[in-house]
Amino acid sequence: MKQELLDLIAAQLNENAVNYTVFLQFYEMPFTGAMDAQALIHEAFGANAVIGSKEEVQAEAVFPEVEESLCYAGGDGAGPADAVLRSEMFKKLIAELRGDLTQLVADSGKIERFWLQDGHPAYPVFWDFAFLFQSDEKATIVIGSSSD
């Protein structure tokens, strides 16, 4: 997975949006097996980040949750531009993300969904997701949210 892809998706969703800003971030760090989820979260987000809850999830749960969030149509007076959600460019980016997440899931021995009680890098209002992927040699966090 590449941060550049997430940046392109966020830029698309932010283009002509009304009271709506998307945050997407990818963090990757070496993993020794001795670090627990909270230590990995601190490594990515700093010491003020506190996990509100976490749970192990099955591989097939990851992409549908991410896709549902990214394709959120918005509500009264807030949301992404409808033309962006229908555009071929956006659909292509989502398809590329599906491929990247599928590979990340396949390379991971453990996947956890979590939410941050404190220290979230962007305040989530409409939707948010956060996943921690662990393999033998690295830990990867994919986090996203939208706010007004």
C-alpha cells in the first residue's frame, strides 16, 4: 500500500465537497512481536493516543468497511460531491485500493479494528475506520475519517 493512493482518494473526496473533509493515512513500522497494539498505536500517533476499543476481525470484513466509509454520500449540507462518487477516476482509485488492501490482508497474520478514544489525528464526525495489520516483520495501520 502507498500513501500516495490514499492521498489521491482523499483529494477526490475533498474536491467540491460541502462541509466535508477526508483524512486517510497509512503507517508502517518494523514489528518484533514484542509490541502490543497500544505500543504500535503510540509509535504511529504519539503518546497521547489511547485505544478506546479493539477487536480482531476477519480478513473479509476489512474492504467492505473501508469502501462503505469512502463511498458515504453525505447528508443535508455536508458531504462529498456526487459527481466525484460517480466518476470513473474515483471508481478506479477504489478498485486499486481494494487490490492493495487484499494484498495487505493476505500478508497479515493478525488484523485488528480499533478506535482511538484520545489522540486521533483528525476528529471523526461522519465516519471513521482504523485497522492494525501485523505480520512477522512489520505492523501497518490504515486509518481514515471524515469531518466537517
